[in-house]
Amino acid sequence: MKVLVLAEKPSVAREIARVMGSREKHKSYIEGPKYVVTWALGHLVGLAEPEDYDSKYATWNLEDLPILPKSTKLKVLRESNHQFKAVQQLMKRQDIGELIVATDAAREGELLARWIIQMANWKKPFRRLWISSQTDKAIKEGFAKLLPGQQFDRLYESARCRAEADWMIGLNVTRALTCRYSAQLSAGRVQTPTLGMIMEREKEITQFRSQEYDTLTADFGDFQATWRAENGDSRMFDRTQAEALRRKLEGVKGTVDSVKKSEKNEPHPLAYDLTELQRDANQRYGFSAKQTSNVLQRLYEQHKLVTYPRTDSRYLTSDMVDTLKERLNSVAVGPYASLARPLLRKSLTISKRIVDDSKVTDHHAIIPTEQTLLLNQLSPEERKLYDLIARRFISLFYPPARYDAVAVAVTVEQETFQVKGTTIKDSGWRAVYDGSLYDTDEEAEEREDNGSGVILPELKKGDSVRIQRCLVRAGRTMPPKRYTEAALLAQMEKHGLGTPATRADLIEKLVSSDTIERQGNVMHPTGKGKQLIELAAPQLRTPELTARWEAELERIARGQGQPGPFLDSIRAMAKELVSTVKNSSAEYKPHNVTNSHCPDCGTKLLEKKGKQGKFLVCPSADCGYRRSGEKRLSNRRCPQCHKKMEMKEGKAGLYVRCLACGITETLDKDKQRVNKREQQKLVRQYEKQEPLGSSLGDLLKAAMDQKQGK
């Protein structure tokens, strides 16, 4: 009997087939003496749509909500139906006696495999391949240690609950908002509270009232120190106070009141999980979270240089200790050779900051694999991301950074001045980063505010010093900063919104739905987003409720919670959220209405942003007209005013419209069968005509007649 292996993607299936000796290639699978390897193309099966339960749900009506079927149905996805049929036929083969699930070793990978198993009615045994890298060695070791499929039942139940919860909340609230306000408004159990955090920050910024203040710095010759009030604040909001202090203290002697020296040991940062890597890549290279995920997936799947990407752990497991030198050896090339090779000549120091089984759930931290590193095969993006991972991994085995922190307080005429300085004694793990400071934006700001890094002379308590001059510097209180993508990811992680695997897609969904927009590296709410968060139910705006749901999903995955009560609470919440929308008296006004009118129904068009730039769309649900935001002028002139006409494409196909008097030339329905290429060819021909020549419709009809042999 043969064994069927189900991978998630064709590329992964090809690698498994090669390693396990399957060579005979077919359209939908690769066969060998023992293993038949096929793939899923991502999800082949999904939750049924409302209209699959009742045809009336094909039309969105507020009265039909909430839609909460007693038991959920599955359906084969139309776009990948051919591959599902191929997998189903393989599962029915008489010579196949066992299934190995080799989809991604995570919640989503488990879900897509189980849904396929369920729809294909697979009744025979199955086992699970659970690996954290795609190297030949990892695949072989994984097949040697296959796990019982039932061991992952709880993970599947958690994934199923998450999918059904998203369906019930997202579908019902989105339909309710869209129907109630006649606009495309999307909401969900994770995306809405994420938008809520952005809007809460926006309110703080809007309500903030800036104040001017002064600070006073005393120059003592060998060093400078800042005036501090009794509460430690250096700001003076009364201009006369700063000037009075300057006049009072300039040229006056003071005494060093205290000199506090302490040696600080700063341990290396923890290894990367996905969210921390996305934050670092955003801060240092401006990568979006989605961009980091995509590049990381290539490093994992295509180049096989890093371990499983979608992890939430920053620790390694004890069974990996024997592999660490091999991994260091694979990294010890190019710019990393001088950093890694000294480590290979001695035994590695392994601490609880590196290996801790109790802090690893499904997957360990992201680190390099044993695969030989060939830097010239990586794109610039891939090299940047790999550099972060490689240096972080190498730094795990370096000693702490040691430095002397010095805090000096000086008293002059009962006024206190303070300064802090730092002296590096041993750069330790910072040597991996050329000894430079490796701080987050917040840490760098704090270091700057405290004066850390200042080189101070030798001072001791009781020393006499004199202020040579006083410097008054004007400042202004600043509002809180808008979220960068790195900061937003940190907040989502803090509040338990989403998972490392879903956070990037959630941010992209908010951007694509025009509720937030990127301006540089900063996230701004749009006019639509500002209104949407007010229309959503209050309990859906804040992260606390969704965080509790995510925590419950984790409890289900660990066997500590039950799916039934969780889904019952989701159903009750869906009813409440829909009721809130139905009973709301709020109004929605599109923020992107233009002065252009739809040529088909006369409604004012909305301006939207797409991958190809701005475009205009009709908001009427019965119309669907859409065109590029920029006007295309043809050489055709209006038969009435002889001005150039605009080339447009609407629901009825190609037509021209006079910008001055509004005259249009449209096509009949039976002339629409000419394909796009022929239409474009005729348009070019049409634009070269004289003003009073044949109409575009005549040309298309002639082409149609010629096609039909008339």
C-alpha cells in the first residue's frame, strides 16, 4: 500500500517528493514507489456562504440579519475545485492506505487539511508531519518521527472556532452596516478594535493642546547639566522663571552634591518571533508587516535559510542544543564570519534566555537553519531581513554588554542640576552590531532625554564647580505620536489582537478597505475610518473583548476550553451587534464624493485608491460603473460643439462622452461580444477618424458582422 502526502503548496510538495524519492510527475501530484505527494493550493474548502443555506441571502437585506445557521456547512471553493477533485480521487485510490498531513505546522494549516479530509470523506488513518524548517534534513527527520493525527484535534477545534467566529461576527456586522448606511462598510472581531486603537490615538492628538516651555542648561566648562525641579521635571512653563534663574545663576559657584556610579550588565535581546521581526524590519528598513511576512516566507520556503516564520515564541527547545553549532557554522560566511567563528572554537553558553521549553508552544523562535548560506542568491530585501535574523542569532551566544552608568547632581544656590553619562566597558553582544546602540525608537528617545552616552570628567562629591554660562532653550509639548506599523503591531500583540500569522493581513485589510492609510511609515485613519468606528457597536471598538476571545481560542487549543460555550457566546454577540446597528440613529456621509456623475445612473461618483492609482466608482449597488480617475481624451470630436470627447468604459462597455455638452455615443447589448483586444484595436482606429466619420458603435457592429460571416 502507498501513502498519500498532502502539502499546502506545490513548491513544498515538490521538495517533499524529491527528498522522499517520488519522481513521477503528474498534473496534480507526484508519485513514487512509496509516497504519492499532492497539494492543496492553500484552502480548497471553506465555510459555505449565506446563499448556500438559503437563496434569499444572495441579496443583502437588513431584515434577514443576523444569519446564524444551527450547524455550519463546508463547500469546495470554486477557484480551486479542480485540485480538490484531484485530491479526492487520490484519497479514493484502492492502493493508498494512509494519509500524511504535511500542511503548515500551525493552526491554519491544520484547519485547511481537516476540512479537505472532511469533504473528501477520508476514513482511513492519518498522521502529521510537524517540522519547523524546509531543509532536506528536517524533512527526513520529520518523516522518521510522524505524529498521530488525533494529537492535533484540539488545535483543529481552535482553528474551526476562530473561522466560524469570524464568519458570524464579520459577515453579520458587515452586512448590517452596509445595508443600514448604503455604503461598503466592513467590520470584524479583530479589525474593528485595531481601527479603534488608531482612532483613540487620533482623538488624543486632536484634543491635545500644545504649550510652550523653557529648559535651563548650565555649562560648567568640562560638562553641562540640566536644571530640575523638585519633582524631577526640567520644563518651566513661565518664561520669566527661566530668565530669572539664568540671571541669578550665571557665574555662580556650586557644589557636586552626589556622584552615583553603577555597573550595568545588559543581556542580549531574545531571539525573534514574527511580530518582533516585523517591528524591527519596519523601524530599520520601513518594511510593512505584510512585506516582512512575504520576504520571510521566501527565506523559509524557497531558500530554506530560516526556520518556520509564523511563530509567537522567542525561545528555543532543549532538543535543539546539539544543532546550534551546525547552524552557526552555516552562518559563518561573508560579514558574519568574524562574528561566528570565534564561537565555534569553544563551547557555547546556553542560558534560559535562549533555551526554555516551557515558553515554546507550537514553534520555537526564528533562527537560521543548517542550510549553506549563499548571499549572492538573495535579493536586497531578503539580505536585509536575513541580516536581522543572523545577527540576532549570533548575539545569543555573546556575553552581556557592560557599562558604567554615572549620575551627577550639582547644587547651585539651592537649585539642582543633573546629568547622566555612560561609559562602555565591554560591548559584549553589541559587538555583533559593530558596538552600536541597538534600541527601539522609544529607548533611543529615553536615552536622549536622560543624557545617556555623555562622556563625563572625573567628579567626586564635594567638588566645587562654577557655572560659566546658562543656556535657555525653548520647547513645546508634543502630542502623542501616531502609530507606525511597528508600534501598531506591538499594541496588537499586547492586547492579544490576532496572531503573528494574521496581524499583517489585518493591517492590509484596513488599508485596502480605505479605513486607514499609510503616510510614509505612519498610519492615519481616513474619513471613512473615523465614521466607521463611531457606527460600530461600542463593545467591538475596544480590544478587551476580542483579546478575551483570542485567549479562549488558545485555551481550546490546549484542551482547557470547550468549543460549544465559546461559539454560543459568539452567536449571542452577533445578535447584539446587529441589533445595535438596526436601532442606531447615526448617519454616514461618504468622505470621498466627487463632483463627477455616473453616466449610467447619474449618482455622484466616489474616488478610491487602488494598486494602479486612483479610480472613480459608482456607489449605487445596482450600477457598478467604474473608471480610471484620469480622463482619456479621444481624437473624436462632438458632432454638436466639436470639442474632444472623453473615452470611457462603463457597465454597458466602451463609449465616448462630450465634456462640454454631455452627448454620448453608446453601444447596444448585442455589440458587446467583441473581445477586449478587438475593442482596443477599434478604439485606436476610431480615434484616428475625422470628426463626422462612423460612430464607435458602427465600427464594433461591423466587426461583429464580419465575425459572424455576414
